[in-house]
Amino acid sequence: TQLLEQSPQFLSIQEGENLTVYCNSSSVFSSLQWYRQEPGEGPVLLVTVVTGGEVKKLKRLTFQFGDARKDSSLHITAAQPGDTGLYLCAGALDDMRFGAGTRLTVKP
Amino acid sequence: DTGVSQDPRHKITKRGQNVTFRCDPISEHNRLYWYRQTLGQGPEFLTYFQNEAQLEKSRLLSNRFSAERPKGSFSTLEIQRTEQGDSAMYLCASSLQGDAWEKLFFGSGTQLSVL
């Protein structure tokens, strides 16, 4: 089983819609990170959340860290085709571990 | 700084051959990670270095895999006697341990195809 479970695995929506993807674990993390990966490239860091209950905003992206620091969510408002990609969450234990990701497709 | 660079970008090899990949991290970064990623999955941890010391190696990593970081700068990942199941994207990332919250910077990866 994955240390970090991400859902949904796939998501296909129309431009302008809102969406939320989730990252869950039974482990407590000192921090969780969200990355976005495009085909043929390495993941790129979007945000790090460190405090239970923390909410961070990055333009149309809102990231939340659960109160118990075991889960996180990413909400995208008014999705655009440029948001298409694989969204990965990662948590640090002794080293950085990744979930399997949510593959988002935003259709024009 | 040009970021993390990996070479080659693509490698096609025949089963049973040995392959070696290189990673050049961001110059001031002291941590270097190797991950493997297959289609539809997230990066799977293989091993990491702090400076030249290899601190952790995944239990999933068979003895056909070896990694080095001889001078604490660039790193190589070698796979001996490749198998078709080794086909994947091999990603390298570097970070500065000592930052408040570790941030990984990834290279573009080496795509390995074993025929």
C-alpha cells in the first residue's frame, strides 16, 4: 500500500469548472508538499504546508493541510487547460515519499 | 544556475546490458535523490545521498542497482543486467538540507527502455 493515497486517480473536467483533489495518509508529517508534473519532465514544487489547519493560496490554487497533519487537499478554481498535468503530494519522513498522483485534464 | 541536469534524456538498451545514468545537481545542494517513475505512478524512492554518503537505499532496489556520488557533487546510477521491468523514467532531484522545509528540485529524467 502507498504511504500517501491520492484521489481521484484521474479527473477530466471542462475549462472553468472547480475541482478538489485529496492526499491522505495514516502517518503524521512535519510537512506536505504538492508538485505538478508535465509529460516528459520532472515534478515542479508548487507549495509546502507545514502547520496543521494551514491554508495557502497560489493564484487559483488553494492548498489545505489537515489539522492532524495526515492529509491535504488542493482546490483549483476556474480550471484552465494550462492546469492539465499530474498533481503529486509528497511527505517527508526520513526521506521524501510521493503519492501516485492525480492526473488532471482540463478540456477547452 | 541551470538547475538539475540528467544525461542521457533517453536510453534504449537490450535486455542483459548494463546502463549508467548521470545527474548533476544544483551546485550548492548537499542532498541528492534518485527516484523511478513508471507510467501512471508517482515517483518511487530508490536512494539518496547527503554529500558523498549514501544514507538510505530502498528495499525494493535489487543488487543490480548501484549509485555513487564520489565527491559529493554529481551522481551516477548504474543498472547491471537490465530487465524489461527496469523500463521507466529515472528521476534525480537535489535539495539543500538545512532549509526550514526541504524542497526538491527535479531534473527532466532519463527515460529507459529495455527491449
